[in-house]
Amino acid sequence: IVVVENVERIMSEEGLTPREATRKSMGQIQGALVGIAMVLSAVFVPMAFFGGTTGAIYRQFSITIVAAMVLSVLVAMILTPALCATLLKPLKKGEHHGQKGFFAWFNQMFNRNAERYEKGVAKILHRSLRWIVIYVLLLGGMVFLFLRLPTSFLPLEDRGMFTTSVQLPSGSTQQQTLKVVEQIEKYYFTHEKDNIMSVFATVGSGPGGNGQNVARMFIRLKDWSERDSKTGTSFAIIERATKAFNQIKEARVIASSPPAISGLGSSAGFDMELQDHAGAGHDALMAARNQLLALAAENPKLTRVRHNGLDDSPQLQIDIDQRKAQALGVAIDDINDTLQTAWGSSYVNDFMDRGRVKKVYVQAAAPYRMLPDDINLWYVRNKDGGMVPFSAFATSRWETGSPRLERYNGYSAVEIVGEAAPGVSTGTAMDIMESLVKQLPNGFGLEWTAMSYQERLSGAQAPALYAISLLVVFLCLAALYESWSVPFSVMLVVPLGVIGALLATWMRGLENDVYFQVGLLTVIGLSAKNAILIVEFANEMNQKGHDLFEATLHACRQRLRPILMTSLAFIFGVLPMATSTGAGSGGQHAVGTGVMGGMISATILAIYFVPLFFVLVRRRFPLKPRPE
């Protein structure tokens, strides 16, 4: 666009042939093309060097966009000039392509508006202080929106499936769990038959552990084209299912979306570990867990906050009197071996059976390990070879305890998962959980894990990413212009695009996630692109001896059309992303909305502020004459 527009302008103004106009045009805009390529590449290259899960996502965008940008600039500098010299029709001086019909009317209207724009820029340059105040207010608005924008890691997507976890009270049998699972299956195939393709259930295993009282169900939905775009989404189905499952009193049933990245957690939402830093013990940890769940249940911004594990269940505790065992000549290792063999099993050896090697295990016969009192029927050989009954040195009793003792980063811990209420971001929900943990007794803390850990990590990396990208852009511009001052007139435009991206994302109810951060970096590069097109021409004319004021106005007038054309092309290019539906629409909305809003504000505001910044910088740092 930049090359073709400039060639056509030179042909119209000077009456040159397409070949001569192309040669002259490339001499004028080659620096701008190189600058645009350097800036857009500099914005995305640092992304490729970030580590972790967030870095893997950044890297895909970085490599793709930089490769496309480099190829685009190569085409603009090599192939497009040849096409212009070959395909464009010659023009007489003062003529334009499209002298009749709609294009003639469009060119007339554009030229009139260009004249008004040039006069508006002149007024701004004469009233610079007022517009500097406006710019400072815009910066304040940008900071305000950035702080108010809710955060998350990745946007939720309708992935065409979701899960349902089932947990009955401790001690429930497999038959009771299966009965609840069948009740849930009946609901899905009765009330959601238009949306659901299949249901697969596993009884005995769940996201929090294994046991007869847990189950997990995987619900596969029909294709997006066969479901209603509003009532047939996985989120709408989960919301209706949650209300229905609240009526099931004999079990806790949770329907939830899968995590945005498979393997990072068991469901969407937040995932944390409540830790016992003071070593208060299991009972104190369970009391703190229950207190935290009660506090979370009272907060309207949180929903489905629960313990992701099995509740305490009855356990048989065997107490060994070591003094009696020692007096009877029984070794503790022999006692442990007997318990393992009787209730579990012990490997003996291998033997050949019809050409195959089979393993031999020994275990107590079923009638002798069915009841707790059966322990009194077992004997342990002492050091003298005699058989000593268990009842001589051991007693048993029932107590409650956790089926799985969990430790996280060296501390006893329990896993707590939950989701943000509709309209609330996961970042806000995580902040609330951190404040609730502070209300617990001293000695308890939290650590984020799975997707929540990655969200906190990406939030911490974002400022460094922006800072490094801006620094590299500045250094590239300094090398391009051979000046430390001129790049500031380009860099000062970046916030004008950022405020548009933030405003569009906030107005649409989206969040500051990894995809938005990628879109924000795109806006930074494209905002600088608009500024480069003006600054490059104004700086070149100023170096040739033209008055700073006249050179700036002339550059604005000449570069207005390519700026608007490239910006409109990009805006309409991302419009399908911002309005997409179906699979992957969440990520496309996050990128498309931010880029579209940023480009609109960067275009509208930059064409007025870039000339102002360039003039102010040049007045503060005048052009030094080059030695002969």
C-alpha cells in the first residue's frame, strides 16, 4: 500500500512515467519501509525468548508475525516496485487514476478533508500546550483502564466437551455412586438431548482421588453448527446443569469446563493449595479448610469453591506395643512384612507354566482378612522360631483420616479449586481468595498451582515484556535516524494506541490475558508504523533545509492517505476475528478486539499528535548541520 500510493502520487504530481516514478518513490520511502520492518520485528522478537508455558504461547505468535512481516517488507521492496513499473498506467501531470464516477467523488472528498486536516494540524502546532495537557489526561486514562481491566490467563473456550465430577459421602458404596451417575446421565439425555452427543463415565476415580464414592463423567457435545449460538454453548449447558444438580442431595455434583491448556489442572477457574506452614497438624488444616470454604461460599463473586480431594474416611489404626514386641523377640520389620503380606501381597518368585514366565504372589486367604478382628488370627515368627499371635503385642481401633496425605512445596496442604461468578474475572477471584486466606488463623498460607500459577506468572512477566519490546524499538529507531531524540516523537505515540485497545477490551467485557498482551504488542508496533510514515518524511525534508513547520505540514499532507489506507486495511482484516463465533472464538475476540480498538485510536489520534511531538522534539533538540 505504501509503495503503490507513493508511486501514484509522484506520477500525478510530476507527470513521470511509471518506471521513473517508481525509482524516485523507492528513494523516498525505502527508509520508512525499513523502519516499519525493524519496529514490528523488534516488538515481537523479545517474545520468543520468554520461558515457561506463557513463553511457549508467545513464541508461536512471535515467530509467525515476524516471519510474515519480513516477507511482506521484502515483497514491498523487491516485487511491488517491479509490478508498479510494469502494471500502472501513465498519468499526465495533475491527473489521478479514477477521474470518473465514485472514485472521482471519493478523491475530491478526500482532498478537501486533507486540506482541513492540514489546517487542523497547523492550529495544534500553534497551541501545543493545550494538546500536551490533553495527552497527559489520555495517559492518565490509560493507566486507569489498565489497572481496572480484569485479568486472566487465557480466555474460556467452548471446546465441545466438559466434565462432571461426582462425590458421595465417605463410606458410600460403588452401587450408590453408580445410581447417582445414572441419574445424571438421564438428565443430560433428557434435557440436553439437542446438544449432547455422548456421555462417558468412570466410577471409582475422580479429579481428587480414587474411591468407591467418586466418579467422573466426560460429556461430548454436538458440532457447533448443530447447537444454538446462545443456549447451546458449553457454558450455558453447564449453568443449567448446575442448577439441576443442586437438587441431588446425596452427592456433590460439579459440572465444569476443562482447563484452557490440557494437563494444567482438572477444570477451568482457579486452583490453589492451602498450606500448613506452622505444622499445626491434620485436624487444624481441615478446620482451616472448612473455614475458608465457608468464607468463599458467602462471597457472591465466587462460585463452586470446593476441596479437590477425598474427605476424611474411617480407617483402621493398628497400634504396635514395641516394648512387648521386643520382650517377645519379635522384630518390627517382621511385623510390617506380615501386615503387607496378609492385607496386600508379597512377591515370591517366578515359575514356568506352558512356556510362559508367571509371577508368584502370596496373600492371606479372603476369609482371614475380611474383618478387623481377623488380625488376631495372624502370627509372627520371633527370633527363637516360635509363633507369636498379633494379639500379644498389637491392638486395633477405628479413626477418621485422609485417604491421601498431600504435601506442596514441603508443607502439608489441601487443594482448593473454584470458579469466578459470571461477569467476574479469574484474576479478581484469585485476589479475593488471597484476602480470605489472610482471615484464617496464623500459620496458614496459599500457593497457586496449575493454570492459576501460570496466570500469576504471565502477569508478572507482562511488564518486563512491554519494557523490553519498547526498549528494542527505541534502539532500532535510534539506529535508523542516527539520533537519540527523533525516536521519542515516535515512541510518544504508543500510548495513544494502547488506550484504544484497553477501552475496546473493557467495553466488551473481556480480560487482560495472554492473547490480549499479544494484541497489545501488535498495537505498539502498528502505532509506531503510523508515526514513522510522518516522521520519516518530515525529518528528511527538514534535513534538506526546509522549515521545520512547513516540512511537518507537508509530510502530514503527503502521508495521510497511506496511513489511513494501511490502518483501514488492518482494521477490516481483524474485524472477522473480533466478531467470530464457534470454536476458538474466545482467543480471536481477545486479539481482534484489542488490535481493532488500538488501531482506531492510534490512527485518529496519531495523525494529530505525531506532528506535534516531532516539532516539539526538534525544537528541543535542533538538527545539527552535517560536516562537509
